[in-house]
Amino acid sequence: MNASQLSIGQYYPGRSWLHRLDPRSKLIFVFFYVVFIFFANNAASLCWMGAAAIGGLLASRIPVSIVYRGLKPIFWLLALLALMHIFLTQEGPVLLRWGWFTVYEEGVRQAVLVTFRLFFLILFSSLLTYTTRPMDLTFGLEKLFSPLKRFRVPVGELSLMMSIALRFIPTLLEETDKIKKAQMARGADFESRNLASRIRSLLPLLVPLFVSSFQRAEELAMAMEARGYRGEEGRTRYRRLSMGTADWLLLLGAIPFYAGLFLLRTW
Amino acid sequence: MEIVVQSLTHIYQPGTIFARTALKDVNLNIPSGSFTAIVGHTGSGKSTLVQHFNGLLRPTEGTLRVGTVEITPRKSDLRALRQMVGMVFQYPEHQLFEETVEKDIAFGPKQLGWPDELVRQSVAEAVRMVGLKKEHLSRSPYALSGGERRRAALAGVLAMRPKVLILDEPTAGLDPRGRREILALLERLHREEGMTIIMVTHSMEDAARYAQQLVVMKDGQVLLTGTPQEVFAREDVLNAAGLALPEPARFVKALNSRLERPLPLLMTVEALEREIVARLAREGMR
């Protein structure tokens, strides 16, 4: 809840090759990455996918320390997951017996596989948000899903809702920080180790936050109407997306890349 | 309580590309029992500076001393300090959250763990100081008018019986009457209760009228400190900080270009009125 803390996947301004790609080509590439990472089932295919993630990280020119700090909370989850796989899988030859714990070979294999799959997945998809402005991302999504408009899916409205939500995250964080400070000045204790008093201390924070959010929503709706917003029908855009050579190259490159994955995996 | 600031530097989000130096090597001395106004353009670091005074922010470098408490870049428990140094943020009515005004004002004292009797007493005292009426107490804070809500928020801070009161733009967004009431209240707290008052403001008129000491800030640095007379004598510095003289002084300057014997540069309407009346009495209406 600290606005000054960088969180995972928060847009990191830059002018690298990855930053300049069209959000749509990035979205498509990442979508297939997220699906296909689960097809990587041996060392070679896992390294193949991992190389892409690390290559992407280097190409994005985002300081590794920033990404590391963002990923830190994930490491606990990954460690927990790995332990569960090691202790709960009961297949293959026994590697270790200790008390009533038995570790099987398949368990270790699964643990390594699942951990690295998830790690690369999170790393790669966070690169998408690290290098793409949230507004470009939602616009890209809207464009990709625009064929669904024919089936009466309110794509435009959904993407507008997403933009608004994203737009107000920093505002809300700032507001939270402000109210938190104001209540701390009045003696509120947000750092107490006592869980009960910590939950109670959330009330002075949440009530003003809710009130101001509703006020803000109302004002926003009015401001939009005042500026002529009448729904997505016939709305034109100031910002336009354009697919460049690099984008088509990335999409074309995706075919041999994922074909390589399927060649490397064991069937 | 005296506040001494020594080579204070504050950097937001240090070590990232978002790093921003908000305060740079600030040195300042605020005497006990004084009324100090901190003036400066938007983004000059005023708010960041005052948030150090009760330990809400910690210096990136340098130290502060508030009374006997030292605030250093290292972590320490500063909750005791927050009782001594009351902080009223911009638009403090946004912090109201309880069901009734009375409960909200009692929040601070209760957090301090004071006995019920003392809490009741402090609340009653604070309510009297800010001039809220009895019937306001049982209402929801959201049922009050803007000016009343601000006074309720102010009472919430006063109920903690601080020795120092810091106010960040206390009159922002109020109508002229609300402004006058709040400023008169501060003046009274200073005079009668002997509180040290530190007010962040854009209004040079308010600064001229109420403050004993002025601190002019620009780009995270203190350009000038001194009495209003000393500060307003340095118009060049004020202009560099993006500020102007108070309205009466600007009026006198414009008028002086047409007068044979110029008027002295006076900072408040009342002083100017007295001066002009005295002169007219001496020389007769012509």
C-alpha cells in the first residue's frame, strides 16, 4: 500500500525495441507464450523458453534490479509450490526417505518443471506490462477483440472500463497514502504487530477512501458527458496503433520459435 | 517546542529512475511559540518539509530536532511525537470517517490511550476552540457544511492537545467567511494557548497578516527567512520564487508612482488604512 514502492509489472518508461513494438503484436506473442510454456516438459525446451524470457528482459533495457525487486514476492509462492510438489508427488524411484517423508524422483522433476514454467511465465508477461503503457495495452486489447463486436460483445465499453480502472490506480494509491498519513498524524497505528488492531486500523483508511472514490466516479461521469461521451458508438480515436516491420517480424518469428519448442519437447 | 532543521535532504523513491529530490540541504529554525508561514510556489517542497516535523516523513539525509526528539534517517518510534506536533493536512475534512462528529474528534485522543474522562474533556475543549455547536456533535460528519467539516477535522487534531500545530493550506477551497474564521482561530490558538503555529500557504496576504516569521521556498531549498518586513523588502527574491508582494503593498507601489510623497510599503489593509487616514487628517481633504 506504499505508493513509493515499485510493484511487479508497473510500466517502466524507456525507448527500447520492446517499448516501441505495437501492443497487439506483443499481446499475441505473450498469449502464445503463456499457453505454450506448459508444453515445455524437459530441460531443453524449458531452456528454450527461458532464453526468450531472459533475452526479452535484456532487450527491454530495464534494470535487472528493478525486475528482481518486483519478482521478490513471487519467490515465496514458487518455493511453496516446489515444496508441495516434492512432498506430494508419489511416482518413480525413491530418492530419499526421512521419517515419514519420502521424496520420489518424479516429485523433484515436477517441482523443477513447475517452478521454472511459472517463473518464466511471470517474468515474460511482466515484460509486457513493463514495456507497454496501460492505455496502449487496453487499446491493443480492444483492437484485437473488435471482431467480437459483431456478436454484440461491448468490447469498447469493456476496454474503457479497464482504462479507467488502470488510470485510477495511481490516483487511489496517492489518495491512500495521503489519508494514511493524515490518520497516522492522529495517532492511527498501521504498523502494529497485533492483527486485530491492524484490521481495526483499516477502518479510518477505507471509509474516507470509499467516499472519495464514489465522489470521483460521479465527477468523472459528469466530465465525460460534458465532453460529449455518448457511448462507444461512432467514437473516434486520437491515438492510433500501427504495426511496423518489427511487429510483423516478431509475429513471423513466433512461428519458428514455438515450432522449436515443440521439436525440443519430449512426446 | 522549538524545531531545528539541519541540512535536511529528502529524495522520493531513491535509487530508481523515478527518484525526485524534493528537499535539498534545508536549514531552518522555528522558535518555540512562534507563528511561522511557509510560502512558495506549487512543488517547492513546502508540504514535504512540514511532513518531517512530526515524523511522517524521514529525512534521506540530515537531522531534525523537535523539542527534545531527534528525527534521523534511521527508523525509530515517533508516535509520541505525533501527539506533541499536530498536523492538519490539505482538505482535512477528507479524513473524517466516524459515524458522528464527536466520535471522530475523539479518535486521536483514544488512540493515545487516554482515560475516558480526559478524552471527553479534550473533545469538549477542542469543540469549543473551533466553535462548533453542541448539535453538530451527534451528526454524521458528512451532514455538515464544508466549513464546519473542516473545523471538525481541525478539532480532531486539537483534541490531542498538541504543542505545535502544522497546517497545510488550511483555507484552501473555503469561502471568504470560512477563511476568516479559520485564520482567526489560528491567531487565537497562537495568542491564548501559546501554540507554535506553522502554516503552509499560497496567500501572501495571510502570511503578512498573521505570521511573525516567513520562510520562502523554491525548488526544495529555503531562499529566505525573516520577519514579514525583512522578507517583503526583498521583492527580487520573491519574484524569483514565483511569488508576489501582498496586495496592499502592490497597491501602494502603483499608487506611489503618482504621489509626490510616497507612502511606506505596508503589508495589511488595516495598516494602510491607518496610514492614509493619518495623512489625510494632517493635510486635510483636497
